[in-house]
Amino acid sequence: MRLFNRFAALAAALLATAVVLPARAGAFDLTGAWSTDADLCSRVFTKKDNQIGFAELSDLYGSGFIVDGDRVRGKATQCTIESRKQEGDSIELSAACASSIMTQSLKFSLKIINDNTIDRIFHEIPGMTQKYTRCNL
């Protein structure tokens, strides 16, 4: 009987671990270069000495952004992520952004499609999204 009780306790502990661990999964990693067209990553971004930047004529081939820690860079704007909230496959970011002519606070809503694809959701325009793919540079 003791052996059965120990086995039942072990089975219960393993089941509890299997249920709890997925809920503790880490935050989605946004690090990298993201482009609106995966086939054009090499025309949107350049990589030199392990540094990713924007190609000179990148705007001709789509848009994109680069995430490094709490920094987000666009072609003409740089942002610092001030807060991040992830619930399931949705991420809400608040960021302080600056361009050469102004500064502003922005909120970004993202939906995780898979490890290398996200949708940016534009709440101001119902139904509008923009797909971004992580570039392998």
C-alpha cells in the first residue's frame, strides 16, 4: 500500500509540473531584424562586423525594424521600450520614440504568429495589421 501511495504522489507531482510549467514560459524574444518581406531582408538590412543596420535604399524594398534589448530602431526613428506586457500570443509595448524632428510616446500591439513571424495590430484602423518576419542575417 505504501508503494502505491508513493507512486500516486509522484504521479500527482509530475502532472502538476506539466500543467504549471507551460504557464511560466518565458517572454517572446523580439531580438533581431524584422522585415515586411522575408525575401527582401538582404535589401532592407546590412550586417557588418556583427552590427545590423539599414541598407542605404532600404525604403525601396519595404520597411522593417531592429530590436536589441529594450531598443527598437527604424530607418528614421529610435525607441526605448518602457513597458512590455505579454498575455498568450499578444504583446503590448509602450515606448519613448525620437526622430530628428520630434519625440513621442507610442504603444505597439503585436500578435505572435510563430517564432519568426509577428503581426503589428493598428487599433486606430480596425482590421488593419502588418506582418513582419525575422530576418536571418
